[in-house]
Amino acid sequence: MKTLEEIKSAIEAAVPGAGLEIVPNPSPSGQHSLRLAPAHATEVAKFLRDDAELAFDFLSNVTGVDWPDKEITEKVKVTRTVTKTVDGVEQTVEETVEEPRKRMQPGCLEVVYHLFSMAKKHGPIVLRMKTINRTDQVELPSLTPIYRSAEFQEREIFDLYGVVFTGHPDLRRLLMWEGFKDHPMRRDYVDPDDYEYEPTPHDAVLARAAASKAAQEATGQEGAGQ
Amino acid sequence: MEEGWNRPPVMEPDGEAELLEVAMGPHHPSTHGVFRMDVALDGERVIRLKPVFGYLHRNHEKIAEQASYLASMPYTDRLDYFCSLTNNWAYALAVEKLTAQEVPERAEYIRVILAELTRIQNHASAIGFLIQEMGASGTPLMYAFKEREKILDLFESLTGSRMMCNYMRFGGCRVDVSAAWLSAARRVVDGLPAFIDEFENLLSGNEILMARCQGIGILRPELAINAGVTGPMLRGSGVDYDIRKVDHYGIYDRFKFRVPLGDHGDIYDRYMVRVLEMRESITILNQALKEIPGGPIMDSRAKLRGFRPKPGEAYGRIEAPKGELGFYLISDGGPNPYRYRVRPPSLINLTVLEDMCLGSNVADVVLIFGSVDIVLGEVDR
């Protein structure tokens, strides 16, 4: 099999402006991956499937990954004007200090595809795509028209992570029931107090429900889950 | 290739016939658990079929992300509860890839022996269930279970449990096999060819079985590859792809065995591929039981407590009896996996269920579904 760099240049020759980026994998497994720009993902996948030499005809595995917003603390140099009393006289001086600043790194949802070749018996090549954020811009192109095996797996990711696959022929929830609101595999998902609609006589459940009801009333927010 | 070639065709009812919509399942004896097919029928003919999943969903992946790496090992038993040992192996293999953990030779042999025994008992019961669904109530299934019982007794005496074995560890196996166990295993393996001959005498040339299975539920090889179908189903369609031969994981490059392939991709070919795979598993078992060396069963550098892989990711896969079982792990350096994904062969093999069933009689849906060989514990996770 070609190395990942060779595959990358082969794709770039076939799909101009594909916007590929190699994501190194520090683990000893050595399975490095290629990040695709969502705009060209279907063309790249079609090339990988139909190219006679690469012949990645078998999409084995599709995985969703959630990367929540991350708070990063970093030190920033700040220059400010302070009034100091030096030798009994008030003076205005400028001084530079290091100050910790917190900033939010926006999170995203990621989808990882593992491709193999049945014709040439090589692989895997790992492709990944990222959404813009985790809330309102969660569309990614579906690879189901090219690889049918993505059909149920993309439905599962839509169900459990909330990635919306444009071009998917039948995008419905797969494992959770119709009418379920949240995405349980997200890392900030909060379990509902009870999955049953009727209250159960278990003390632990009732105590949890009472506590979260009080918290909801205090903040005036709807609970997570259903 | 034309756009949409890999989609199931949209079928229209004949004339003014009224459509009958049937929910087969979730409590239907042929669904192997709780699984529903929403079928639209024009008379006896299936013109639409939509599978409905999730009745057994417990979010195995989320639970595994909240537990340490080792704590998920017993939970993998519950995925495909017919084949807990191959599930253990796939998970152990993925973690070993993630941490570059080596496995001692004796442990590799034990793994091969247990995996091939698992394959034989899975295929025997899969065929038994298939014939049961055909209406041969009981007899073939009892033949299969009689043999499966002997293999489960071996599992029980080694691991302490018949189905929930929880036996493999990252870097080896949990307990060593004794000489007495190996000779018991040899006795069971020596009895297997006679069992398969008997089984085949009863079934392979049976007129009813051939009439019900040949030419029914055909899966084209191009579609099988495109839809990610793996295992005996893929090979029944004539695609030569066995991960034991492709990846040579473990020590499979040391054994001589053939990969049986089907010709027509119908139910009968899938049945026949399973029978022949059992025979090939016996040749692997004979070689492994003869060559198994002494030595440790756990790598001395393997770390069980305080196990924290370095950040990174790995995808490990094996040829499980039902197809490609893969585990994809992302580590962030913590004690729990950041992402733990199971690639379930049972779920992905069901992608083509509608394509195989369209146009056939409703009675054949049960058979086609049975020939996929699924376990709902793995489909719904």
C-alpha cells in the first residue's frame, strides 16, 4: 500500500483544492489519519473507491466523536497604568505584568471513517471530518451514496451525537425512540431522572427527581433528557 | 457506476392490490430477540421492508467510556453473547495495538483454540436456528446444541462460565490451560468431523431445504462489498475476504486453512459456507492443539492496575464468527477510554436485509433474516 503522504498527493492531484491535512497519531498503532474539508468529502471518497490502484471499496467503520468546548488558561502580558506613591509623591507609571486569561476553545463533533480495500486487501486509511460547532452548524456530507455501509452507522451518529448528514437517503434515529430529544453519547449529556414516564417508588430516583426539580425552578430552565 | 445503484429498488404493488403493512416483531419467535421489521406486502410479495432497532439498546459505548479499560472486558461478553471469547479477543487486540503490548506465544495459541471452538459452536447453532425457522422444528437444532454443549463445557471448565467467559486480558489470558483440559479439548475436536458428517447427511442434500434455500435471498457481490457486509455472508456471495488471512492477526499465518466461498450468494450458499468453515476450523484446531508450546500466558510487562495508555488511537479488528468485529479506541491519557466504539458485524450485515427480501414471499423473509445470523445484543448495543 502507498504511504499516507502518497495517498494525499494522489487525492490532491485528482481532486483540486481538496483541503487535506494529515493528523498524526502518537500511539504505537501508527494509524495516522487524513482530515477532509467537508465541501470535497464526497469527491475524495469517490476517488478513493474508484481509483484502480487504491481501490478502497470497503468502508468498515464510522465513528462519531464529541469534543466539547474547552476552557484554556494561558498567560497574557498586559501593560497597564497604575498610580503609585513613590517617595511620598503620587506618580503614574506603566508596568507590564503577566495575567492568566481564560478563553473558550470552541468544541466540535467529529466523524471518523475507516476504509479498507477488499480488492487489494490493504488498509486501513482513516478519514475524519469536523463540524463547525456543536450547536447549530452540525452538517456534514453523508458518504452513504458512495458507501452503503455508512447508512446505519451515520444514522446512529445522527441519533447519538446529533450530526446532520446532508444527502443521507433516510436520516432517522436508529437506536433511541422517535420523539427522543437529546443525543446521549455527547459528553455533556445529563441522564433524565427516570426513563419511565411514571414515577417509580425507588427512593434514590425520587430524591434525584426532587433535587433537579428544585434546581430547575431556581434557574427557570427545562431539564435535559426527554 | 450509476448514482443510486446501491439503494434498494422502490417497488410498486401490482394493479389495484391493497397494501398490507405488517410489523414482524419485536416479539416474533424468528427475530432472535427483540427486533422489528416493518413489512409492506402486496399479497404474499414483500415490496418494502424497514428494520427497526433499539429494543435492547443500553449504550454500551457510553458505559465503557465511564469505566476503566479492563472493566469493559466482561461487558464485551454481552455484545454477541454466543461468541464472548471472540469479543474479548477483538477488544484485547485493539488495546494491545493502542499500547504496543506483546502477547506470549502460548496465549496466542489458546486464543486461536478458543476462537475456533467459538466459531464452530456459533455456526452450528446458526444453522440449527435457520432450519428451525424453516419449520423443521427441533431436530437439527438439537443436533447442533448437543455439540455446542460439549464446547460450552470446555469453556466452563476453563473460564468458569459457559457464555460470559471474560477470559482474555491485555497481553495474554486470565488462567492457563491444563494438560487435562487440552486432552478434553482434543477429544471434543476429534468427535467434530463425525458430527458435521451427520449434520450434513441430514441437511445438505435435503430436498425441502434446497427448495426453500436455493435461489432465495440473493446478495450480489458488488452490493455486499459496498454495504460493508462481512463474514460468512460476504463469502457466501463469493468475495474472498477473511480477516484471518488478510491481517494475520494473532498467529493465523502459521496455520494452513482454506477460505470457503459461495457461488450464487443465496441462503444455501451461506449455509454451505458455514458448514465448510466449521470443517476448516477443525483443521486449525488440530494444528493448534498439536503445536501449542509451553511458557507464560501473560506478558510480564503487561500492566493491569493503573492502566493508562498514552494519548492516541487504534482500530483493531478480527474475523468474528459473524463478520468483522472491530474496536476503535481513542485515549486521552486517562484511565478510561475517551472514545470506545464497537463495529458491530450483526448491525452492518443487516444493511442489505431489505435488498435481499424485496420481491420474495413473506415466508422467505424469516429464512433470509435467519441466514444473516445476528445477535441482538450486538445489533443494539
